[in-house]
Amino acid sequence: MTDNQDSVLIVGSMALDDLELPTTSAKNVVGGAATYASMAASLFAPARIVAVVGEDFADKDIDALAKRNIDTSGIERVKGKTFHWAGRYDAKLQGRTTLDTQLNVFANFRPKLPKVYKSSEYLLLANIHPALQLEVLDQTDGPKMVFADTMNFWIEGEPEALAKVLARVDVLVINDEEARQLSGVHALPKAARKILEKGPKRLIIKRGEYGSMLFDEQGTFWCPAAPLDDCVDPTGAGDTYAGALVGYLAAMGDRSPIGLRRAMVVGSAVASFCVQAVGTARLARLGREDLAERLAMLERLMDFGGGPLLA
């Protein structure tokens, strides 16, 4: 990794989640896209977070982020309650039902970038209203790379604002369902081509336990997900993946197509730890030795050995 590392700015939600899982349940679990992404990014590079929380968000949980190479001065605390989500996962952890969503203080969130944040070299726009994503872009000094996420609700309800965002991002990171909705096409390679026509230079499609796919000027790359013996809680895995990917890119300084592919593998490895405990618990104690072992597993999955496959 390079000296004088570039920083990663992450703008998104911080939340308190109630989770009903096949093996356990938990209430007021610290979550939100910005929380997961910043924790993952901070494993590799200095992270900065812009979000809003209410009076019920514990100081100790913000302090825990600050101890992880995360600048928390962009977290705004306002009167009221923190964004709250409650969900129930099915027995196979492949589907979930939203039981309750309370936007609370997040309903009036207007991202305000501290002056020092505006020159951040890498920007990850987590899943917030496209109009807010545009406001953030207008406050920056021109990051080296801009990554963005979105969701079905914005694809359907805010197509014009989302189109403006897509025209200004380097890498769009969405899941397969969102890719199909955004493109109107079921087959992912064809869907990707249609999405890239909308402006993003590169597209990453997250597919959960089936890995992720990159579509860019070099063609298509598939990154596997780590096969696991146990999966406890998939909440935040996609945000963890994106945060680790961007953090690793910032640390290595390689924005080439190959650099992005390598970052995807790192993102996959870090996300595989996220799902092995409730909330951010496993991320909080992830060490480099465990990560190196998981990366070695992924390397073996993609190793075909030397020589041609067809003689």
C-alpha cells in the first residue's frame, strides 16, 4: 500500500435495525449503508463519513467508528430518532420482508460536507435520494473516482434525477434485480450494455452468494463469493463489499481495469466476514491474518493452473 494514502468519503445512512434471523433476533443493531461501508473502507484507507443520527444513537457507537481510522466529524446529530429499519429473513437467508421503516431524522437529511471532506480523492455515494447524491457531487472538488449505489425505489420514482447521477459517476454498483429494472432487460450482459449507455464508465452487479460481475471497456469479469459454512446475517453485505472495494483502490492507487478487478476480490472477501455475525460485529474484529486467509481461498477458486484448457 502507498504512503500518504488517499481518503474515501462515504455519504449515506446510519441506522438502528431490528433483525429477525433464522438462528437469532436482535434489536437496535447499529447499521445503515454508511456504517457498513465506512467500517470496510477503513480497513485499507482513511475514511470519512457524512450521515445524520438522532438523539438515540449512542456516543459509544460513534466513538467506535472514530477509533477505526474513520473521521466522524461529518456525522450530524439532530433532535429526534435515528433512521430505523426492521426486517425478517427467510430460513435460507435468500429473501427478506421489511416489517417497519421509520425514516425519522433521515427524512430531512441534507448532506453538508465539512471543508476538508470536499477534496476527498474517492467518493462513495451510498443509497440515498439521487437529488442528494447530486448535491454531494456539487460540493466536491473533483474526486479521482466516484462510485454510486441506488435502489428500486429511486429507479422507479426518480428516473430523471437518477439519470443525472449516472452521467457523473465512474462506477455504478447495484444488484442484479436493480440492473434488470434499470435496463428493462433480464439477461445481465445485455442489461449491462444498456446501463453503460446511460453514462457510468463501469458497472458492477452484485449477486450475493453468486459473486459479482464487472462490465467495462475490457469486457466482463466475474468475481466469486467465498463459499461459507455459516451465514448468520446478510444485512449490510453489499455496502461492506462496496466500502472495502473503494478503500482498497484508495490504498493501492491503481484505478486501472485490473486494479478494479483486484479490488472486487478484496470486497468479496471482506463482505464474506460481514455475514458471519449479526450487524457489524464480525467486521469490528476482522484482522489482516483472517483476511489474508480468505483472500487465498478466493485466489484458489479462480486458479485454473498453467497451460491451455484445450490442447
